[in-house]
Amino acid sequence: MPKYLSQEVELSRRHNDILSQRAVLLRQMETHLENFKSESESCREAYCAARVRNQTLLKDIELAERSLHGKTLLKFNPDVVNLETCYWASIEESIPRWEHFLLGRTHSPVGVGKQKHGVQKQNHHQKRKADDKYKDQPPPTVDSKVTLRHNKGSGR
């Protein structure tokens, strides 16, 4: 019987330990639940405040947008609006030519523009050479222009 008594005492002690651990865990859970409730309440309040603030900002932006849109329509000259419309129409017309280039499938479709640019560059260099020819001479006056033209024509 003493053997059973010692086992009974040991089981009783373990039972009390388990009950005390249970009580500690229950208190911790209650504390955690209270913290969770207070955090979720503060999050809900922050959410509501942010929602109200965002709605106010959206209304302000819409008002500013309407105000600016009205002012810009009043500022634009009909000629400017017409030019803008024509510009966007030309852009829409040229999209099919540029589509493959923009997708990286082919080279730029502006081969003709490059040739024109080269011709313009060549003309610019020829004009500059002609200007360099007379750089050592004083600037022409009314009388010297006649002489200069006459000298150009005679080959001197």
C-alpha cells in the first residue's frame, strides 16, 4: 500500500502542476485575445480613417480635374485644337508602318528621312565652304556687295 500511496501523491502533484500550467496558459490566452481585440479595433479605426481620407482626396482630385479641364478648354485656341486633332490622326495613320519596328521585328521605316537628312547636311557643308571662302575679307557694305557680286561673276 505504501507503493500505491507514493504513486497517488506523485499523480496528485503532477495533476496540480498540470492545473497550474493550464491556469497560466488560460491567462496568457486571455491577455493575447485582449491584445488581439485592441489591435484589430485600432486597425479598423485606421482603416475607416484612411477610407474617409481617400474618399475626400478622390473628391478633391475630381474637383481639381474638372476645374483644370474647364480652364484648359477655355484656353485652347480652336486652331491649336485642330492641329492637335490632326497630329493624333497622323500618328494613328502611321502606327501600322511602325508596329513591326516597335515590336522589334524589323528596322526603322524611316529610310527616306535619313537620305533627306544627308542631303541637308551636304547642302549645309557646301554653304559653309562658300562662307569660309570670304572669312578673311571685311564684312560687305552696300558698295562692296556690288563689287563682290561682280568679282564672283568675273572669276577673280
